[in-house]
Amino acid sequence: MLGLAGGAVSARVADVQVVLMPVSLLALALAYYFAYRRGPTPRWQRLALWMSTPITVLSWLWPSLTR
């Protein structure tokens, strides 16, 4: 059931992929800026940021990898 729902969502998101890629890049850039600016940042936030970066990059590359 989850696989069918994921396929339906990905088919609809494919239309707006051109817009979502720069938005996600901007969100990652802002996250790195806020994580590494001066001042204390909890370690778990930096860890979550580094874990989410490869997931985001793989989501950008997934359409070209599955063709």
C-alpha cells in the first residue's frame, strides 16, 4: 500500500521538480548557515543536517539513476 501511495505522490511531484530542487538547495544552504554561524548550536542539529544532505542529493539524482 505504501509503495503505491509513494508512486502516486512521486508522479505528481515530478511536475514541480524544477521548482523544488532550488528550494531544497536554498533550504540546505540556510540550514548550514544557521548551524555553523557563531554561537552555540546543539550537536544533534548538525548531525541531523549532515544526515539530511545525502538524502536530499539522492532525491535530486533518483530520476536519472532509475532511467
